[in-house]
Amino acid sequence: MPQVFHRSANTFSKVSIFGALFALAAVVYGLALINRSSYVTWAGVAREQPVPFSHRHHAGELGIDCRYCHTTVERVASAGVPPTATCMNCHSQIWRMSPTLEPVRASYRDGTSIPWVRVHDLPDFVYFNHSIHVHKGIGCQSCHGRIDEMNLVWQESSLQMEWCLDCHRNPERHVRPRKEIFNMAWKADDQAVLGPALMREYEIERRVDCNVCHR
Amino acid sequence: MSEPGKHTGPAGPTRAPVIQPGHTFGSVTDRISSVVLSERMPRLWWLGLGVGFLLVTVLLVAVTHLFMKGTGIWGVNVPVGWGFAIICFVWWVGIGHAGTLISAILLLLNQDWRTSINRFAEAMTLFAVACAGLYPILHLGRPWLAYWLFPYPNTMGMWPQFRSPLIWDVFAVSTYASVSAMFWYVGLIPDLATLRDRSPSRAGRVIYGMLAMGWRGSARHWHRYETAYLLLAALAAPLVVSVHTVVSFDFAVSVVPGWHATIFPPYFVAGAIFSGFAMVLTLAIPLRVMFGLEDFVTMRHLDNMARVMLATGLVVAYGYMTETFMAWYSANPFETYMIMNRFGGPYSVAYWSLIFCNVLMPQLLWFRRVRANVPLLFVISIVVNIGMWLERYVIVVTSLHRDFLPSSWGMYSGTIWDWATFAGTIGLFLSLLFLFIRFLPMISIFEMRTLVPEAEVREESP
């Protein structure tokens, strides 16, 4: 009886059995990479805005405090997006004729909001409150990165649950003195000593129950 | 153990042989492989596959409707949040147990009568586990996220809740399914090679040839094969007890009266083997007639399976007695109420039916004449299957529907969609089984060959 298969079928079958394992592992690994890539999370992607507002210029070079615009960050859940009136505090005096700022002046004239593009958008099933983080010693920079060095703002972190939990499980790695919250350039001398001490001082707990965020 | 003629002659004065006398290597191979290689299937096969396929269609409709509307189409609601899905899951997983018991434990115990029934009992195991596996996924509500059940490096930074028996279930059932599939496949390899060599069509030779993985039947092949098969059997043997033990933990780890009992693991395992053997009988009796395999699946097999059913049925009956005894002995009012509610509550018909099906009916198997009466055995096996389904129904529903507080009492019954899904999984099971019979040898050819007299190695007399 003639052979059904060529001799090479032996090699082919052995390779395919072992190869299938590696292929499967590669698929799982690839999916894990894609899920964490900026394609999914939008991390690191600078967003076009209706007015090319530069945080680098205002917060970095001019040194305007975060809270001048994001007024409610210490009191309520949302840090707050400033009304056009806040812009006009200065821009009614300086750069009055700049064509770039025309949308701002137009907004001020007709009382319509500037349609800023939201960069950080958590899912609706997540409860997040800025004020508690600020009060417990988490600096703006810890989550938002060096905003003072970004022209157009991008999302610094993945905002995925594993990223939230990374800090909620180990707050001592990120906590800082309250007076340094709005200091973008602050660096701890020795976080390993400072972190646990601040956790005790600010009475920080490792909050990882589901209902801390999913209320 | 190896007295001459043991395989062909009766073990006792009245016991039937495990294979009818007069068979040779060739006749065994011809007889079994002809079912697969023949071009025409008996009319009953078409009927069986037709009914199965029709019910698969019902399953597809039920599942599509479920995905569109959600689990609200089922009868489950507070306080009975677990209904048909868990009842049928446990029922199907239990049915699967006979396959592993026959293939692994009876192999290790050198029980030669397992040979004729192990192949399709293993296939039955796989198909039953496939049906069982559907239920937890359908019950998830968002079945497309079923992969969340597995511990994989997800972006949520979370593992599944390892303290929950439900996640133990995931591991128990998936291990069970994969080990059973491997055992079944390894057992098939020499027979696939036989089919490759005998297949009249080129397509058959190529497909069976690929599946046979280059089996040539050399002495070295056989040596390695026997070792691997025994090792796999040893791996599979603990699964016979572990899987249904873990399934029983779904209930026993809770604090619900009627569930929170230490008797649950052994009682569930015995029930699983009980129902598994009942299902093997339910399938074997028509199949041996349909394909004329009475020479291989003899009265000896039916008799032995009936005995296993009787023994495990008695363990299950002991389980029911223990439940009742503990309800009194615990002096716990909730436990007592639970058992009284089973006896005389709104679901008492289901309870007494299950006692009839699982305790009274199997007592007939004490009589040799009953065990030799094939139609009666068939009826008993079906009654036991129904009884074991009722057992899970009673356990799940009676414990939940009367909660600790009378204000949260309620009634449960399956909706048309519950029944459609259940009927659909029976259809899936039947379809897979009939397709298996069509394309693979339902009895192990090479193991059957070891039972014919030619296989006895005798010393040449000088």
C-alpha cells in the first residue's frame, strides 16, 4: 500500500505541535500588549483643542498655580474646567488682538462655552474624587505627569484599573507632603522613609474594596 | 488473574462472557470498524441524529433569545437565584463521571469488562461536560466576558476570587474536560491507524492518518503507548472524585440549610457515578441493538453496570438518610424546617418522586432476573436519570425558596426558555454522540482484540 503522507509530514507534525504552544502564548502576550497600548488607552496622545492652550506656557513658564483655573480641585470630585471669564481675566489686557484667541473672545461675547476636548475621562461606573486625593497627599503630577511641560495636554497614565490599584495597594510609593501637591517638579529625597511616615500622619489606608470606586 | 480461558469463558457458572466466543482478531476489527467505514447508516441512527439536531436548533433559538434579552427570560429571581442553569450543570457533570471511572479506575483495577464500553463512555463524558460547561457561561449574564473566569494578566490588576468555590469549579471542570479529552484521544490513536489503513477513500486515509499521528504499531510504539496510557489513567483517577467534590462545594461552602453539610462531597460523587452508569446503560442498550454489537457489549456488561448502579444508588440513599438524620440531630430549627418542607412543602412531589426514582426503583437490581431483562434495565436507567435530575432540582430549589425570613419566601419554576435550553443541551449531547458513532469506532478495537483467545500467549509444548 502506498504511503499516505510524505516523509516531511513527520517533521511538520512535530513542529506544529510545539509551535501551537508558542503561537498560543504569543497570542495571549500580544493581546495583553494591545490592551495596554495607547491605541486602547490613549495614553501619551496629545489632543487637538479648539484653542491651542499651552499648559507648558501658563503653568510652567508663567508659574500660574493649578488652582487658579481648576478652582474646585480641593473641595469636590471634579477639578473643574475654567469658564471663559477666567481666561479673560488676563486676556482682556494682554494679547487682546491675537487672532489665535478669537474663539476665546467670541465665547466671551456670546456666552457660549469653548468646546474643550476632554483628555481624562474615566468610565461612568467609576467614582473618582479629586479632593480626597489632594487632601491625602497625592500630587497632581503623580497622575497627570509633568503638565507644566506639555504644550497640548495628553493623558499621562493608562487610567486602567490596574494602574489605580497599583497606588491604592501601595500608597506609600506616591504620597507626598501636602504643601508640595501643586509642585510639579517635587522629588522625594527618600520616598521609602517619607512614604510610610506620611501614611501614618495623614491616616492613609490601603483602600482596595470594590465599593471604594464602584459605588 | 490470568487463568487460561478467563477472557472467553464465564467467570462464574452463570456469568456471561465479556466477548462472545468464536471471535478472532480479524472478525473483531471488521465488526467494529465496519460501523464507521460503511456507507449506509441504520435508519435509527438517522432518527437519533435528526432528533438531536432538531433539539440543537431549539438550543440555538433559546440561546439567541437569552443573549438578546438577558437571564430575565429564565425563571430565576430572588430568592431562587440559582435555577435550571446549576441544576442541569450538576446533572451533566455528574453524567460525565462514569466515563472517567470506567476508563481510568477500572483500567487500573484490571477490570477487562471495561474494554467494550470505555470508548463511548469516555465520549459520553466529553459531550456531557461540553453540555455542562454551557450553563455557567450562559448564566453569566454577559457571556462574552466568560474569560474573566480565568486568572490571566488583565488590565484590571485583579485575580478571580480564589476563595470562592465557583472559581474552583472553573479549574475542576476545565481540568476534567482537558484530561478526559486527552485520555480519549490517546486511547483512539491505534484505532485511528486501523481506520487509516482500512478507509476506502483518500480523504479518509488522510484525515484518519493525520489523527493517528504516524502510528505504525511497532513494538516500541506499543511499549511507550501502554506506559503513557497507564500514566494518564493514574492522572485521571483522582478526577473521578475531585470534580464532583468541588461541584458539591458550590453548595456545601455556603450557609444555606440543606446545602451546608459535610456529607455533600461523597454523596455527590456517588450520585455522579450512579447517574453516569445510568446514562451509559441508557445509551448502550439501544446502540448495541442498533449496530448489532451484542457480541461485544454482552449481558455481562449490562449486569456489571447494573451492579455498580445498585451500589452507588445505595450510597446515595444513605446520603438522603443522613440529610434527614442531621436535620433532626443538629437541633437547628432551620435545618429541621428545611427537611420538613421537602417532605411536605410545595415541592414534596419532586422530593418523593426522587426517592422513588433513586432509592426504590434501583432496589429491583438486587434480582438477577431484573438485571438480565434488557428492556427493564433500560427503563430503570432512564428512571434513575430522571431521579438524579430531580435530586438536583430539590436540593437547589427547596433550600432557596424558603429563605431564613418568611418575608423573602417565594416560588420557583422553570420558564419555557429554561426547558428549551435543557432540551437543547440534550439535543447537543445526542448530536455529538451520533456523529461520534459515525466517524470514530465506538468500541476500542485494539483493546477488544486482547480479549479474544488468539491474544493468549502460551508456551509451546516441547
